[in-house]
Amino acid sequence: MKLKWTRVACAALTVAALGGALSGCVALVGGGAAVAGMSAVDRRTTGTQVEDQGIELRAGNRISEVMGDKARVSVTSYNRVVLLTGQAGNATDKATIEKLVREQATVREVYNEIEVVPFTATLGQRSQDSLITTKVKASLVNAKDISSSAIKVVTENNVVYLMGIVTPRESKRAAEIARGVNDVSKVVRLFEVISEEELAASTSRAAPVVEDRSSMN
């Protein structure tokens, strides 16, 4: 079974609201969650969910160890594919962070969305990003035609990143839902896309075919 990775940047509506984000110098997403708390309807195996948490923890610790306070980075892993968000002071630091993550065992792919800018994320911005994430998740749950448990939501500086294992219909629908949330400036899809038939069968997963993301912005 072939899986495709898509990255589609979509213009989104901007309205008023508060929200919040990825915190700390190096924020770890879900690294300490217990196996018992994992979703039974997650499309990843339990073993892969544990691996993702381990990747987030190890990569986050390694970045903190090497970079110290020179970067503010969040690490999110889904199905062993890593999304990096946050800020770094220069392109060299950004590349170094990506290299540190690629060195982690079992990582299949890294999407480096770190901005090379001064560290401008204020408490207010992080709060707004956090609120946007909460609203997008709630909107996905409220939608009756999509499996919200198959989608991970990350927000950085009002940009919403969507990760998960979804069908083409779910990918399109999730982006539409996220675009409809107040204060979202852009939606970026980093989905592993499978067919409806593959979802129904969903007994095995092969390594994904990585598309040229630059042509999909």
C-alpha cells in the first residue's frame, strides 16, 4: 500500500479572538503521556504512538542540550514523521536543529517549519496559538463526517499544521474546518494520505512517497 505525503498551504480567514501556542525554549508535545491514555481509535498502532512520544522527548532533550536558549522549538511526531516549529536566530541553527532530529532513531521524515527570526513569541501569542488549537480540535470533534482522532493539530504564530493518516476527503474537509476558525492565518496539511479502500483494510502501512512540497504551497 502506498501512502503519499501532502503539504498544502491554504489561505485562511482572519477574525478576532485570543489563542495560544507552543511554549518554552524547547516544548515537548505529549512526551510524557501514559500508554493507557492513548486513543483506542488512533490510526497509529499503540507501538507507534509510544515511538512518537519517545521521538518527541529524545529530540526535544537533544535540541535543548545543544542549542540552549538560542532557539525556541517545538517537536511534534506523528507516525514517526516530525514537524519542527518555532524560531531560530539564523539559518545555521535551523539546519543544526533539523540534523539533530534526523539523527534520532526511527524518524522517517522531518518537516522543518522553524522561522529564522528573532524570538518574538510573546505570552499573548502563545496563548492565542493554544486557543486556536483548542478551537480547531473542538471543530473537528463537532464535525460528524470526519474522524478527529486521526488528526493532530499544531499551531504556531496563527498558522495551523494538520498531521495524521487520512483519506483525500478527510484531508480536504479538515482543512476547510481549520480555515473557518477565528484568527487562523494559514493552514498547512502534512497528512499521510490513504484511499478509502486502504482505510477500510488498514492492515499494513508502507513507507510514504514524499511529494515536492514547494509546488503545493
